[in-house]
Amino acid sequence: MWYRRNCTANLRRTGATIKSQSFFRANRQFIVHIDAIKRLHNHFNGKLKIEIKHSEDVEILVSREKAQLLKNWLDY
């Protein structure tokens, strides 16, 4: 089941404490669990858009600098 959790802690600090095999820091606002990713879409200028399972209203964009890292992480 997917859910969004608001977090008051610094994402950099939070990202350092979670397992990197299961989570990916998509951008400054989102850390994504591997099981929450439904599909990747190519976006403008080399960016990627992550489609999240069970949530049509969330738009998560990944910069072109991190796009290849995300593809490698997913073995895409």
C-alpha cells in the first residue's frame, strides 16, 4: 500500500539513514521506495517522470543528471 508521509526532518539526513537498495532520492521533495514505482516516462530535456502505484495525482520529476542513476538503480 502506498502512502505519503510528511517529514519535518532534513531529507538529506533522512536519506542517509534508510537503505539505499530500497529507496531513491528522486529530487529535493521525494524519496521513493522501489515497490512504489509503477512506470517511468521520458519527460522534457532528458528528465524522467515517475508514475507511482495507486496515485494518479502525484507527479515526481527526476532531473536529467539523476535520470541515468535511477535507470541503473532499477536495472532499466
